[in-house]
Amino acid sequence: MDRFELKYLLHERCREPFLNFLRNNCVLDDNSREGPYRVNSLYYDNSKRELYYQNIDGVPFRRKLRIRHYGDFQSSGPRYAEIKQRKSQRILKKRIQIPSQHEKEFLDPHFTFPLPEKIWRDEMLFLVDSFKLKPKVYTSYLRMGFFDPSEERLRITLDIDLSGIKWRKDITRFEDRASLLSSELSIVELKGKHRLPFWLIDAIRDFELKRVKMSKYCEAVRKFK
């Protein structure tokens, strides 16, 4: 999945008008048909926080490894291992599904995995071994997702209630939880293969979206330094 990805801040005074605009001009994705859904991501890094500092320093080619799932933390639904790779202004995301019962074994090199996903899993194992990666921090937020059927692979998401959670083996404990963004603000992400359509460029202006360079992972790490 090769795409561009742009992030914006949206103030709460414009949130409902912007959502109504999207409902009238786009299509809700399947996960959003009953309202916002929760996205939880466990990010990996090493003791030196090398992946964190690659982002902070703006290294042109960099990668993140995370395991993502949807719903509450006790959900038995599937997990998705992802490498999110940036090269200049383009994002390449590699994703494979893991049955929840095999989440702990996924990064064990002795655990067998079927093709064709095995190729991407081997790349993830190489990344873990090269950087000595360990689980570091969760991010969690509520998301509404839309897509424009007339534009190939154009997706628009709006995230609220962003928080970071310090990783621990007993994830049912949430003492180390911190908000990552003021409740007055939302994160809007625009993701697509080609340029933004003119109607969306006009909406960015009309709804006062402010372009930002922000990593949810980096914001969570800052909270627990």
C-alpha cells in the first residue's frame, strides 16, 4: 500500500460541520457505520529509542513496527502486524493478520507462518533483530473513516480521544495512561495515491484545518520519558 499521508488539526467548533460535510460527499468505511471505532496500536522500539529519534530527526527513510487491533484491549479479535515505512513524502504500509491466540508467538522465529505473509513477517523479524526491538507504548483513539469512491484510494479519517498507554504485560491496568491531545482538537488524516481533489482542498480552507507534522507514537513516548 503506497500512498501519501497528510495530517491536520481540526478544532471542535468545526468538527460536526466537517463530519456532516464528509457524510454528504463521501462514503463511511465499513468500521464506521455504527459510529466511531477504537484503534489500539502497540509500538516497538529499543532502549535507545532509535525509531523515535529517526522520526524526530526527520530521517528520510524510516520504519515503525506496530501490532494493531480494534475495540477494547480485552477483545479477542484479530491483531495486525504492520511495518509503516516512510521514504521522503511517500508511505508504504505492509500488513499481515495474526490470530489473537498467536500474538505472543508472532515474533518468535521458530513459529511457522504461512506464505505469502511469511515474506513480510521475515522482514519484521529482521527489523526486530537489527534494532533489538521490544514493546514500548500503546496509542489508542476513536476513529471515523470515510472514502471517496470517485478518487482511487483516497481515505479521510478523523481521530478523537487520543491517549498513550505505557506498555506492561498486564494491559488491563491503566495507571500509566496520558492524553496526547487537547479534547478541543481532532486529528484529520488524508491518505491517497495521487493529489488531493479540489473539493477537498477547498474543505481544508473552509473548515480551518491546520497542517501539522505529528506522530502519535512520538507523542506517546514523550509522555513517558
